[in-house]
Amino acid sequence: MASRAALFVARVQPSILARQTRPLLVKSLASRALSYRLAPLCVDSTRPQSVSKFIRPSIAQLYCCRFVSTSTPPEQIAPAVAKAEKLEITTSGISSAVPSNSFKRRIYRLFYYVSLIVGFGVTTVCTLVAAFFMYDATTYKELDDAEDVEVALLALDPVIGGPKNLPILESYLDDEECEAKKISSSKPRLVILGSGWGAVALLKNVNPNDYHITVISPRNHFLFTPMLPSATVGTLEFRSLVEPIRRIVATINGHYIEASAEKIEFNDRLIEVKQGLPDGSIRAFYVPYDKLVVAVGSQSNTHGVDGLEHCNFLKTIEDARLIREKVFRNLELACLPGTSEEERKRLLSFVVCGGGPTGVEFAAELYDFFNEDLCNTYPKLLRNLVSVHIVQSQGHILNTYDEKISEYAHERFKNDSIDVLTNARVKCVEADRVIFSQKNAEGVAENKELPYGLCLWSTGVTLCDITKDIAASFPQSQHNRRAIETDTHLRVLGAPLGEVYAIGDCSTVRTNITEHIFEFLKTYAMKANTTVEKFEITFQQWRDIATNIKRRFPQANEHLRRVDTLFTEFDEDHSGTLGFSELTALLKNIDSKMTSLPATAQRANQQGQYLGRKFTKLARAQETLAMDEIVNKDVDDLVYKPFVYHHLGSLAYVGNAAVFDFNGYSLVGGLVAVYLWRSVYFAQSVSFRTRALLFMDWLTRGLFGRDITPL
């Protein structure tokens, strides 16, 4: 009973309890705190205020109540409560009579953790620096004793042959250097013309143990073309956009020849290669092949406009360097005291002919440089005189993108004072001005002119000389004047089957389904003992033909989703069958809806990956094909599926903003979109080296601004 009464007093009147339980409370709380790590290892019972520093009020009250109610006689409650009064136990908790040192402890802990973090960071940095110097020390090598190197005799003294009696490069200087190269020298010869996106993607996906690989290109590096406009104004350095092609080829034990392919002898499977020498002479020789991949890209389309020798182009790293030199040279000339106001305006007028991604991004980079860095190092007057113009033949810029994106880019440039001239066609380019015609509001063309200090020509692409020669070699099969035509397996039409392939900007996939109508109907007509022209197909036969079309022409899949609707639509006589003329009309309708693949780095990269995987599978299937005596059949179609292009979206930089087009879904934005745009291209960079350089260039631009040295 007394115990219950004490418990009642402890709950209702904690102040009375505090005056009667001081010694016992201290001992109890100290023992309880030891188990919960809430107090020091020992607490002086004569100094009860030390308990309040470590015990929370709610716990002290709870333990006090339990102690009094379970182990204290009734006659001892009042004295204990009186002695505990100095602890100042209230209904809200325990407060010590001695001032707390919690603030000092917090400062001490803060100082401790800050010191710990700083010390750890300094130690880490010092360790990394020391590790770098240790690694760097291992990269310096002394001259070792020269060792004997095996060289094939055919590499030193090649045989003479071919239609023009030129040396035939059947063996290379490094074919005998190691065991891996000795083995590869006996493999089928895979020759790749070009060092762009398609070629590099192929090199990264083909199995190097299956082929003797050779890359022929006058350009000894891979160029990251999407970021090329950034290099024209110093946002990125040139070295950040290139990767030596020899470094890529070395990883697969391949070979590289810095030369230009001039002609291909398809009957002899020889490539005529020429290289200019320092003395001005030209050295020519043949390179044999078993499989040839043409990935030479394209060149700028002139559209027959006169005066383009006064323009700059933006296809190579040399083009970007020339533009950069001219931009800063014009700025320096505009600063000279003898330059007139009119001449300054002309020097600081930049005209871009073409409103595609390259032209738009170049104009955006120019504007960003003038707006962010020009006034920091040049007279501010120049910023007021600078003008950027875009001359576009279509009704809007970025015409291959979604309409919403085109409108956003147009409005963005309008706010940035970039002059966009749509429905304008360039007639000629003179040394100091661009002459063009533009339709007015009434649709009447008016002749206008723009003075310029720099004119960039970026109006599409056309065939290179070697691709023109390839197309001319097969006049009955090649009908496209802008690209080499291939089938869906990327084989050049007209060339020997399975020997010559073409990828990238230099090629296009022919999707003329109508010309294969006889192949689709031949089997059915033979079974019905009639001719193809007289045969009529049923709905089930049409479904089988549609399945065959989807397999051979993957691009037609989206146009053949409703085969029943197409069958009903073109069954003009409602006979339940399709005659030859009706089926022809149906296939022509599908052909009219199919578009050519875009001439982008994305497409070239996918085609290179496709060929790399297919060549690997073809090499592994050779023994099986030989055992089954499959020699003259369509081996590519038997072993691997046709190429299917997957559009992953389009990107464009429009001046501290970026636009994205993902299969009909558009995204536009400011700096957040810019960082996303950078992230996409950062991930697509070809090596860790170029990624590190890109990151450092962006960091340098943010800390110190763009590089204004035209090196």
C-alpha cells in the first residue's frame, strides 16, 4: 500500500518527491546511467548536480519514480525528497544548479570533426599526388639495347601487279612483331576506308582475332564532330576532340595507312592508294582486300553557288582552326585606330549560310563568346558592333527537328539579337559580301546583300571523289547522285555479293520494295502454274508477303502494322484478292512513305556497330557454311539480320540553352538542358582521355573564361 502511495506521490507531486530522495536517487541514476552510457563511469553521490549533466529529465523522473515505489520505505520518502530538492526536479525535467558546459562541448566536437575532415582530405590529396609522381616516374625509360625485329620480305620489297603495275602491299612492317600479329596476317583481309564514326564503331565491335584489319585514311585521327563548333571560339581545345587513330588500331593489332583511296579495282579486289611526299611527288600502290568497308564520309554541298572560295567550312579540325584564327584576327583589325566605322562593322559581321545543326550551333557559340568574354579583354565598343546572321533557305531553322524546337530556337535567337533570315537563297558570295534573294510577305523574291568579315558555308553534304567513282562503277545499280546505295545488309548494290560495304554519310539504304515484287510472287505463281502478272494473292498470302517484307526491309515495319486495312484499301474490285497491279500500287504507296536515313554521326555509329558484330558472326560461321557447301548463296542474310536504325533523338545547342528531339517528344531548356546536352556528348566520347580533356576544358572556361589565343 505504501509502495503504491509513494508511486502516486511521485507521479502527481514530483517536487515533494525531489525533496525526499536525494541520496538514493543519485545512486540509482548513476547505476542506471552506466548501463545506458548516459553518465560517466562513476558519479559522486555527494555531487548530485553531476548527474543532471548526463541524464535527460524524462529518464531521471522515470527512474526516480520506479526507485521510490519499489524499494523505499514510507518513512524515508519525505527526507529523500527534501534532500533532492536542490536538483530542481520539476514537472518539465531536471535542471542542474551548476551552469552547463554543453556549448563548449559542441564547439569542441565541431572543431574535432572539421579537423578530422580537413586532415583526411589533405592526406588523400597528398597520397594521390605522391601516387601520380610515382606512376609518372615509371613512364620515363632509358634506351634499351636494340633487339632484332622480324620483318617480312614482302613488306620491304612488295610485288608489282594490278592493272597499273603498282606495288601491292600484301605484308606490313609489323606483321611479324608479335605472335598475335603473325596469326592475324593469315586471316581474311578487312580494309576500312575512313576514320570517322562508322569506322571507329566497327573497330570497337569486330573481333580482332578473326581478321587482318587495315585502316586507310588521309586523316590520322578520329574527330568528335558534334562538339566542333565549340572549338571555333575557344570553349574547347582542339586536342579534346581528337583521338589518334593509331591508338585505336593498336588495341586490335591492326594497321593504319595515312593515304587517300583513289580507285577500287573490284575484279582484282585491289584499292589504289596515293600519298603525297614532301618533295611534291606522289607515291601510289595497291592494298588488297577480302572485305572492304567504305566509310569516307562526305564533303560540303556547294549547290552550284559561285564564290565559295571566300567561305569557311566546318568539317575538319583544320576548318575549326582557320575559323578561330579569322575570328580573332578580325577582332584585332577592328581595334586598330585607322579602321573606319563601316570597316569595323564589316569585320564584326558573321554570316552563316545554312540553318542546320552545325550552322545554328556555330552561331550560338559565337554569340556566347561575344556576350561573355569579349568585353573582358577587348574594347566594349566592339560588342556593340558585332552582328551574327543566319541565312536559311527553308521557312525555319533546324527544319529536321520538331516544329516546337524550331520555333523555340528561332525565338531564342531573336531575343539574343541573332538575325535569322528565312526563305532566303544565296545567289553568290563575293570577297566582302553575301548576295541572296529573300521572299517578302507577298511572296515576291527581293535581292539583298550582307557584308561580312567571316562567312560559314554549312548547307548539306554531297559525295566525295572516291564515292563518286564507286557509284560510277555500277551504273545499272547506282541511281542516287548524293550517296552510294546499299541494301539492308549495307552491301553496295552492284558490287560482288558480300565483299563491299558502305556506311555513314557516304551511303544510303535503298528501300524500293516495288522492284522486288517478282521475287515475292514468283513462288506462289509457280505453284499455281501461272505467270506473276496474272497471279492474284489471297489475304493469307498477303500476310506472308508482308512478313517477308518486314524481315528484309525493317524500315517498313511501321507502315505494315495494319495489313488487313491495306489489303481492303487496295482491293479495288472487292474480289477478296489482290492482282498484280493492285499489289504494285500498294507497295508503291509504302515506298512513298519511307524516308532515307539521316546523315548523322548517330546513324554512322549504329551502322559501324552492326557491321562489327556481323563480321564477327560471319567469321565464326565460315566452317559451318563450308561443311554445308553454302558458297554462292546470300550468306549475310543466312547468318545475320538486316540493319535496323533506331533513332535515339537529336540534340542542338542554341546559346546557353539546348533543345532535344526524342521521337516526337521535344525538350527545351536553359542551363539545366545545357548540362544534360554536355552529359550526353561526354558519355559518347570515344575514350577516357578525351572525356578527361573535355571536363578540364569546361572547368577552365568556367574559372578563367574561353581561350582567346588563336593557335
